[in-house]
Amino acid sequence: MRKTEVLLALSLFAGISALAGGDPWEGKPYAQWTEQDVAVVLQTSPWVKTVAAVDAWRPMGSHAALDISQDPHVGTAQADSAIHPTGPQRYNILWGSARTVRAATMRRAVLKGTMKQEDLEKGIARVPGEYMILVKAQDMTIFQQRGETAFMNATFLQAKKNKQKILPSHVAFIRSADQTVTGAVFYFPKMEAAISSGEKEIDFYLQIGESKLLTGFDLRKMVDSQGLDL
């Protein structure tokens, strides 16, 4: 192999290696995360899913998925008052109780100057007692209209292998200053028997009116430097 070909091969290998090891949760300290690292965690990491629901409520003329990286609760959006009841709406579903997600949210607050670095460490150390799944969309009118209790029997987590379902303990809405619903947090009890060491994937299901949201979280990828992160 000629020298130029060797150099090209080495540079390509270096580029692939950089991409493969570039995820911030794979060992980079939370305190060193940049705005870009935070955006990666909150938009494209294994803890985040974007699902389209057919016939769900959506704002008139809206086609884009919500950018959840700008919310103090992991995403903000003001619902449009003009409602169009047809066509698919894209929902962002985020495993909010995960250490990685909480770290990204708090690190962003540190970068913006609204949180001290020492408070970030304290916040990460406070592990939620339940799994928290955050659901957000550009328009949450159907949630606003039906209320929190209406969604208690409309959702569950289910392990792919043993098929055991985990039902929610409660549902809490995130509201803006004018009380508009901008997100919904579903709380599920931590059941070790349901998510055993042999499980590779867990599904999240949610009925929204006539629409259904179903997505799977790959447990093999939801791992940080400390292990499985839920």
C-alpha cells in the first residue's frame, strides 16, 4: 500500500473512532459538558424518542417536531391556540428520571448561570424514587381538556421479554405561567422484577384520544459510566 493510501486509511479510522466515542455520557464528566453535549443528550440520545401519532391534536400548520432541549423541565413550548384535529403530530418522549437526562438539564442551567455547579452535583445525587417519562408535543390541548386523571389508565411500561406491565402511580402536567399545559410527566414505580437483567428493551405505551403512541427504549444503550441509567 502506498504512503498516501496509508495516511488516508489512518485518517478515516481516526474519524470513525472519534465518532464512535463521542457521546458525552460515555465517561465525560457532567461538569465538562458543553451546550452541544447537552443538546445531544436531550435530542438524540437513547433516552429520547420521537413518535408520530395519527389523528392527534396539533397546531394549525405545524409540521416540525418540538425541540425539547430548550425547556427548563427538558423542553418548553407555548401551545398554539389554533387547533387542527387531523394529521399526525410528533410527540417527544423522554426518560426523565435517568441520571444522564437530569445531568444534562442541570448542566444547561449551570451554563446559563441559573444554577451553581455545586448544586448540579447535589441534584444528580438525588435519585428519583420512580421512573419518570416526559411526553411533550407542539400542542397539548387534549391533555389540557381531559386533565391528569384521565391519562392514568391510558399508559403503561412493558418489558419486551417477560411482558410484565408497569402501571403509573400518578400523572403530573407541566404548565406555563398562564397554566397552559406544555408537557405531561408519567410516574411509574421501580419494579426490579419487571426490568430484569435479561431485558433488552422496554416499551412505553400511551393512548391519546383516538391515537396511540408506542415506542421502545433499548436498555442496552441506556448506559452511562455508572451502568444502566433509568
